[in-house]
Amino acid sequence: MVRRSKQRAQTVTGRYASVVIDVFYDHFLARDWACHHAMPLPEYARSVYTILAGWLKEFPDRSRRFYCYMVTHNILESYGSIDGITTVLEQMAKRAKFESNMELAGNELVRGYRYYESEFREFLPELQYYNKQVLAALTETK
């Protein structure tokens, strides 16, 4: 399913398709956050920003700059809207080392929305299962 998403996005974003699909899937997760987590997304985002703030001195300069951008623009919440995702992808395109066409990816999301959403819904349970396995293995080693 992820491969199908990637192949579809590749027609627009080439080698950056994997990055774009990650952002698309983040959109679906954020849009439907209440179905996946008991804590509302705004509260969760604030919690993440607070936790990260405690580690800022450990971050490299580039990561500290991104943290400031992320908090200022409330990136985690903005992922829930197509406009928010489009803005994120446009900013990523500006930072890409090569021509990425990520600035066009928002339109690609709209064009193939139902396909990307369906593939995300197929992928999420597999990701959740994998994460549970990893967490269980980490717990056993402690």
C-alpha cells in the first residue's frame, strides 16, 4: 500500500515521493487524531513542544531552528488540514537540495485524496502492530 502511494506521488515529486507520502500520511493521522489517541491533538502538540523544549540545548543548530519554526507555526496541528500540509510541503521544497516539486504535492494530495487515504488506512494497523512488537521487545530487555 505504501508502495502504491509512493508510485503515484513519484510522478509529481520524483525521488522525494517517500518524504511526501510520509507527510500525506501524517495529514490523515492528524485529521483523525481523536480516533487514535485519547488526548486531543492541540493538547498533545503542546505536550510534545514542551518535552522537546527541555532538550533544545542538546539539539544541533539546524534542529533548534526547526523547533522554533515548528512551534511558531504549530506544525503538528497544521498537518490536519490540506492548507497546512501544502504549506509544510512548500517550505520543504525551498529547503530541498535538488528540484523536488514538493511545492506541487498539495495539489497531488487533493487529486488522489481518496486513494492516499485508503492506503493510509490499510497501512496504519500494520504500523501499530509493528510498534507494539518493538515496544514489547524493548520492555523485555529492561
